[in-house]
Amino acid sequence: MVMKLKGNMEAYNEKKQVYIDFVKNNASEEEQATAWADMQEALVNDLHQNILAQVQQENLDRQILSTRGQSNILTSEERKFFNALNTEVGYKEEILLPESTIDRIFEDLTTEHPLLQELGLQTQGLITRIIKSETSGTSVWGKIFGDIKGQLDAAFSEEKITQGKLTAFVVIPKDLFEYGPEWVERFVRAQITESLSVGLEKGYLLGAGPIKDEPIGLIKDLNAAIDPVNGYANKTAHPVALTFVDSQTTVKELAGVMKRLSVKENGKSVTVDGKVVLVVNPTDSWNLKALYTYLNANGVYVTVLPYNLRIVESEFMTKGQLLAFVKGRYDAYIGGGVKVKRFDQTLAIEDCDLFTAKQFAYGEAQDNKAALLFTLDIADILDPVEAP
């Protein structure tokens, strides 16, 4: 069952926006680190109140919950792990989350965060290299009894990859252990999922590369000079802006986007129909949806763009910019398991236990034409809603 953050999460959402603004405005690493810590603290506090409210409201009889489709029944391995979490995880010891819990975290990540889903996020073992090939031919016509001429002419290349380590800090109030392993698991899973989602989305979109121990983000220029301090530079936006001014213009503009994405950097063609995703800031997303939402013959409002294009929102995208990428042309992996380590004295005064959850991740576009950056020249057609 997908874990959703319910109830009042206003403090967390506010601190999350502060962190995102710092990232987008290139604030100092110290300011970003402080904002990240504030965001995590707000997540813990809001989630704690959220969970306690659910404890008070729900009937804890698992059989009844199961009939209602609301259960959070654990496997025997999960139950053993979360029962032992309060007593057996030492200061120096790192243990892996049960594989079934990791699967549920992965499900939550890809279901609740559309950008990660569209990237085709994959779980793998600890990857240190990848093998790439570029096929140029697989068969040749010839006489029935002639020589075998078909040759697979492929250029193979091996690339060593540098993984980044993404650490989520999990804080568990001690009183939560009183409610049993199901609630501890739910609390831990929600924190890890939310923390990883923010970190992965930032990394896969804006990541500066190995110099910063981050993925190489979609928005980065693979051919530009790499700054020894700041890593990869952002792509330069295409000189012609996208206007979406009317239906005919939109068809032509988006056809141009598709045409550019349909050719790899080496000049070879790639099929992109139904695979192109447009990443925009949430504000720009609503402007686009307002322009292309119609009432169909069945009395249902539908949002339709040409060529089966899909719009995905990301708060990390700058307002007024659009990033178009081809699904399957960005290698996004998480692997190595989720390692958990406990520090039970760090937050003793707050009556909490601190855990770190580490996840290895890697991301890089297959070439510089897997994603293109455009400027949006569209009017903000939505009037701001005034407070009553």
C-alpha cells in the first residue's frame, strides 16, 4: 500500500519551499544545509502529530483494517526488524532495511513523485560500471546458399560511474515505539520516502556531478567545461522561446521540440513518440493546463497536448523555463540497499532516537540531446486569488 502524507503538514511544506528556494537561488552550502535540517525537523514534528492522530482514530484490529483495505500488515522479517529497532541497533552497526520495505519505499517514490516515475527510476545492486553499445546494423540480404553476411556491427564502450551517497536522517520519538512495529515502520518509511524524493529529484534535475558527489542532472550541459568547484554547468536555453500562443503555433513549436529530441548527439535517429516529458514549475504547469484543457463531448474536462506529451511538475524548475527530455534516455539508478544506523544519545534530551538511512544513487543522461532546455514566453493568465 502506497504511503501518503495525510493531515496537517504545513510546517514541513513551508520549510521544504525555503530549502528549494535556496537551491534554485544558489545559496551557500551552509545555508542549504541549515534549510535542509530545518525541513527535516519540520517533517519529523508534523509526521509525529500525523501518526499519533491516526493511532487515535483508527481501529488497530488488523483483521478489520484488512477488510477496509487500510491495513499495514508486516512480514515476519519486517516485524522482527522494527521490533528490534529500539534495542538492537548499535552506534557503529549498520543494518539493511528488509527488502520488502525497500520495495515499498521504491513504490512510494515512483507513485507519489511523477518526475521520478517518468525518469524510469531503477533499483539495482551496487553499480560500479555500465556497458553501452551503439548498434549500426543487424542483418544483410544475400543468396539463400551464399555466405553468412549478417554481422552485428556495434561499438561497445565501458564507463566507470561515480555514485553519490544520499543520507536521510530519521528521527523517531521514543513514545512511538509504544504503538507497535506497524506504526514505527510507517513512520520510518514515510520519512525515508519523503527525504529521498526531495534529494533524488534535486539530484536528477539539478545535480552538479561527481565533483559535488551528486548525479549529473538533466539540466546540465555534458559538453561544457566542468568547473572544478561547482561541477557541470546548466544547459543554455534554446534561442527561440515556446509561446503556446494558439493551437496551430503550439503544434509547430512542439513538433520542433520533438524533431530536435529525435536525433542523438551522434546523428542517429531515435523514436520519441509518446516518450517526451515536459518538466515545468508548478505555476507554469497550471498556465499550460489552463490553455489546453477542454470540455469534451462527454461533458468531461480533459487536458490534451499534441504528440502524447506529458507535463510533470517540479518545484526545482525555475519559473519561465521548460525542460523536455526523452524517457529512457536518462540513466537513473538507486542501489546498494538502504543502510540504517542508530545514534540513540544524539537526541536524548528531546526524547528521540536519531537514525541515518543511506542510499546510493547514480544519474546521467545518455548524451547531451537526451534533454533540451527552453524559455517559456507565456502569459500568466490566472489572476491571483485574493484572501477574503
